[in-house]
Amino acid sequence: MGEDNILKSIKKMLGLDVEDDSFDIDIIININTTFDFLVQLGVESLYRVYLHTGNEKWSSYMDENQLYRMIITYTYLKVKDYFDPPTSGVLREAMERQIKELEWRIREMAAEMELRKPSGEGGGDDDDSSDEEDNDSSDMDSDDDFDDDGDE
């Protein structure tokens, strides 16, 4: 990508002068909200990422790949929807369809990337059965504690 600075790249896509800081706070707030949505879609690399200064870089939070490009497009569309929504109903519907499609694709790709992680990094199916056993025994312990109190 040509511009690695998150705020500047979104401002360019919005058609704003990158040197004009009149709307920076509004745009930063919308970018941060969009990052929260992306975390809910499964993009773990954006967990606890918040723009504070406007100098944050895309490359600091993710590798350049298909998901990276979709995240930039999604962030732009969401910020545009908040900051400067289309006035035409037809354009609004088209943008909403783009956002929905990107949400689906991001969710699918994030899940696929999670499955590809080597064991020990949070992905894979290596320890699923032992996790279930651990959860069952902890559930039993908490039930026993509950019974010991005499509160049923």
C-alpha cells in the first residue's frame, strides 16, 4: 500500500487533505470503532489497537496480505458511512452491501488464518480434547463449592 499511516490513508480515501487536521478526532474515533468491529469479526491483531496520535501505521499491527487489504477497504467504508454517508438511497444500499460482503469475507479469512496457526499460538485442534476435560473438572469443582455452602 502506498500510505502506511492509518489516519492519512483513510483521509486520502475520503478525499480529504491529509494536512488538514480539522476532522482528525472525528475520523480517529470512527477508525477506533471500526477496529472494535473487526476484532468481533475475528481480526485478533487489532485487539486493543487504538489510534491516539494519528501516527499509527498499518504495518505495526498486521502483515500485508489479502486480509490486510480487505481491512483497509472495510475501515474506509465504515468511516465513510459514519463521517460522510451517501445521500442517495441507491448508493447507501450499495455501500451497505459492500460492507456486509467484506464482513463475511473478513470473518471467513480470519477464521481460516486462525486454523493455520501452528500449535502453541492459539490455533489448530491439537489440544481440544484436553481443554474439554479441564473445563469439565473445573465445572465439577465449582458445583462442589456451591453444594458446600448449602445454597441450592
